[in-house]
Amino acid sequence: MAALMWISHAERPLKTDELCHALAVEIGSPNLHPDDVPSIGTLLTCCQGLVTVDKEASTVRLIHFTLKEYLLAHPDIFGKVHSTMAETCLSYLNSQQVRALSWTSPDLQGQPFLEYSSLYWGVHARRDLSDCARLLALKLFDDYNHHISTKVLLESQPDTSNDIDFNKPFLFSGLHCASFFGITEIVAGFIEMEGCDINQRDCVDNTPLAWAALKGHGRVVEILLREGDIGPDKPGEEGQTPLCLAAWKGHEGVVKMLLERDEVNPDTPDIDGHTPLLAAAWSGHEGVVKILLQRAEVNPDRPCNDGRTPLWWAAKNGNEGVVEILLQQDEVNPDKPDDVGRTPL
């Protein structure tokens, strides 16, 4: 039953050794017990033909998609699925064996469940945070700056993996992590702690608000914006504000919340001259483009440092809907060239 739970509710297909090690974790135990890891043969036998191994991908899957549909439609079969999965991942990360790994030059060969636990414990916890998972998360955060899972998590992010400065004394706090995953209860708890700096930058120069905006966690953004000392328009080292990050990813609800703040400039460019409107046009987010164009402060034809306007980027990336919206603006020059003479056409 535990195997069926993991296979049907995991965030991605699990490799055979990942699943076998997940099944061996004892929730709350400070140690991992290698002798408890079942063989894949034992696991397949216990599942009585409902599970098979995809030999090409080396992943474990259910025998037929209708079985997964049934299990997803009846999660009560397994009890509290996501809290159990979060507790398992956190127990793994809190184990002495994982904590002993060096985050500068780790040997990950013997820890096959490390990547999944690092990347997805918060996804499961956001869906169902039990008291046990909360305590295990706080235990993880005791020394999260130099925990190997921090490095695994940040290096998995395509937008930040090249900008990580592991030499910074302040790396990645529990508040940054909870904002990253959108776990509202933990974010609220951190904010109430004395001495909590909600505007602290991490090793990729993001504040907790920037992470929440980037990931589209509206409830966390709302909680952070209630704090009197929050910097809602505070740019990172590259000059990107929380609004620019939310616009880039198309999170309309977050964009609206940030625009309600008087301190937020809806047309602030980053160091490359990319405004929130340009970021939304580049990505093809028509809803965000419409929201930003309602603000008088937004210049719809403002070029970046290379002379490329929002229309130029929308045309280059084939975002037809955004092109049509921008061409309706009187200020937009449809034939404006960039610095090397290339027009939108």
C-alpha cells in the first residue's frame, strides 16, 4: 500500500532505488537503516502485479493508467497522503547520514532519495501540513544554510542555478524556503519570531517576497505584504523587483496584489532595462500585459538597454496575442528598430 501511495502521488516518476529507500524511512527516526530497504523484486511481489518497472527509464509505474486514476480519485485509501509523504521526506533529510554530507563536495551515491526529498517535501507539505511535518521542517531549518538539500534545491532552479554564491555568509533561510514552497503556516510562524528580517537577501539575492512572487504563492505574498517593514518593491542584485518576477511568470493574482501598494513602481526596469511589461510580453502572458497597461505610469513602448521594446520581444517569441494587445496602444511604434536595426517585423 505504501508503494502504491508513492507511485500514484509522487510529483514525478520515481526510480526503483528512490522508491525502495523511501519505503525504508521510519518517520521521526534520526537514522536511516539500510537493512530495511526492500529489493525491487520484493516490492513487485508485494504489489501483486499492480506495479511494473519501466526498463528504459528505470522508473516504477502502475500497470495501467486507469489504476492511477482510481487511486487519485480515492486518496482516503492511504490516509493522509501528502502529510505522510512530507514527513517521510523530512525524516530522510533530518537523518544523521544526510546531515553528515558536505554541501561543498558531497558524495550522493548512497543517498538516492535525497533529490526527491529536497525538491518536493515542501510541495507535499503545502498541500497538507501536519504537526509532525511542521516540527520536522523546523528541525531541518535549524542549520538549513549548510544543509545539502539547500544546494540541491537551488541548483535545480533553471532561473537561478548560475547565480548562486555559496560563499555568502547568509545562504538560504527557513523563511526563504517556506516562501519558495508557499507553506503559509510556516511563513506566518517565522514572521512572528523576534529578530526575523523579512527583507533579507539570500545567496541568489532574492528576498522571501521575491521567491513567493516568482513561484506565484499568492497567500504567502499577502501575508508578507501585511508586515509594516516589508519592501514590496525591493530589487535584487539584477534589479528585478517582485513585480517583475511575478509578471515574467504570469502570476496575475500576485501582480494585482503588488500593484495595490503605493510603493510599487509598475515600470521599474532591471539592470538590463527589462520592465515588468517587457517581461510579461517576452513570456507571452496576455493577462498580465493587460493589467499593466491599465497603469498610466507604464510606458508600453519603453525599450530595454538593447533598444528592444515589449512589442519587439513579443514578436520575436511569436506571442501573437500580446502583439495584438500592444499594437492597440497609440504610444507603440510598430516599426521601432533595436540597436542593430532589427524591427519587430
